[in-house]
Amino acid sequence: MPASPGLHHVTAICSDAQRSRDFYERVLGLRLVKRTVNFDDPGTWHLYFGDETGGPGSVLTFFERPTAEPGKPGAGQAVALSLAIPKGAAHGWVRRLTEEDVFVAIAPGADDAVTFHDPDGLALELIEQDWAETLPGYVTAFIGEEQAIRGLAVVTLLVDDCDATASVLEEALGWRECARASHGGFLRLRFAAPGEAGPGRLIDVLKAPEAPPAEEGAGSIHHIAFRAKDDAAQAAIGETLRKAGLKPTEQRDRTYFRSIYAREPSGVLFEVATDGPGFLVDEALESLGASLRLPEKLEAHREKIEAALPPLT
Ligand code: ZN
């Protein structure tokens, strides 16, 4: 049976690319691995952040929509992101974020999780994970190896029909329920990707039948992308999605990966992205993210596109 070995990336909407760059790159220490435009709306930024190479499971991407109203979290959406940090790193992060005037909270019942929001209100969490220190950290002028974020830990989906979402995760993507808890009238199911613990391997599905539908805007998560090893693995997952009643799109070339998209039954937009070719396809490792990269079909319009984009330094 086809299976996705984990999440590839998560894409959110920001209202100010410069402000988001400062937050994710300087404050959180992720690497800007690609600056390009939204291929479906080339007058707007699409920024990719990740580990040193932007490996699958480490990547957070942002569409800039300068006029977007703040989004309202609700059913049918990914509503929170947890990023993995090494054991013992949480206290240092509380200090760093507080010094940067980011309001932080310690998650109740767990002294190793730091919760906060990005500048557009996206709910974020840093959680200590046993596996984190086994991976190299991206070291910056402000963040050392012992503190560096090691990719996605958990993505939380808010849905009105848990069973329908669970069946897509299990039947079409090959993930397995590994925990469930109910608190305050909510049911939370945790799903794990097949294989060893590592980045992008966990999804929490929170059942909230009373929650209003999400309203997409600044600070909203636009979609979550699952990994497929290659085109053949992606096609196989596409077929099981179709059998599960979803309507996956044709494959689209995103230069750094190739993608199909389908909305799961509660409305969350799922993407399945190939691991390759990756972010080194058009830039050297040392200059990742340094300049505006455009797909071939947009290269002819570079001047016009550069003139339309808000400045990003
Ligand atoms: Zn995507």
C-alpha cells in the first residue's frame, strides 16, 4: 500500500514578507532557502524557510498577501504548528523570544513546550523532541546548535468530522493513529507517519464539531504538504486519494518539487510533493535564498515582476 513517509512542508499566508523574514530567519533561526514568487500569482512573494538545505520535513513557506485581513482559525484548516527543538532548549527559547518582545506561554502540563504567535497571529509551538539532537542544527549568529529548530514536529488540524479525516490519513496516506485524548469536550487523535521518529512525522486531528468554518487570511495555514519519494510514489498516493473519494489535481511543476493537491473531507487542503529535485536545483548551497529565482516560464517577465514585488532586503 502506498504511504507518505512524512510532511514535506507547510504553507501559510503572511501580510508582510519583510516582517516574516525577520521573524523566521533572525528571531527563529530558520534559513531562507528560496525567494521566489507565487507561481499562481507571480506579482507576490513566496518565501521558503527551512534547515540548511530545505530538506523535506523542515520547510515552512509563506505566500505574501499585503492586503489580507487577519484569518480566523476554524474547522477545515490546519491551525497550529509545532517545531522541534532539542531536549533542554525550551528555557533558552523562552528567554530569546521574550527579549524579542514575543509573548510566550508554557503549555500546561508540559514544561518542555513554548507557545507563541508569529507576527500575523499564526499559532506556533517549540517542543523538545528526543530525536532533534540527532540531526544537525542550522547555526546562525543568534542561535547555536543546542537551540536550533530541527523541522516540523506536529501539525494540528481542526476538523468537524474526525473519522473522515482519519480515514484519508490512514487509508490513502498510510499513517497510523498512535494516541488519542479527550479533554474539555474535544477529541484529539494523533497520527504518525510510518517509520522512525523524525521531522514532519506527526499530525494531531482535533475534533471540533461546534467550531465555525475557518476564514482564510493573514496568519492562516494555506495547506500542508505530504512527502512522496518520487513521481511513481506520488501517482500511487494520488490513486488512493481518488479511491477515498477525493479529487486530486493534475501534477504541477513547482520547480523544487512536483505537486498534486486535494481537499480532505473536512476542507483542509492537502498537497503531495515529491522529495526532489530540491532547493539546490537552481542555487548553490552557500547562496540559497540570496536572489529572486523564477521558473523558466516567468523569466521573460522578470523585470516587470521585480518592479511589482514589495522590497525585501
Ligand atoms: Zn505547498
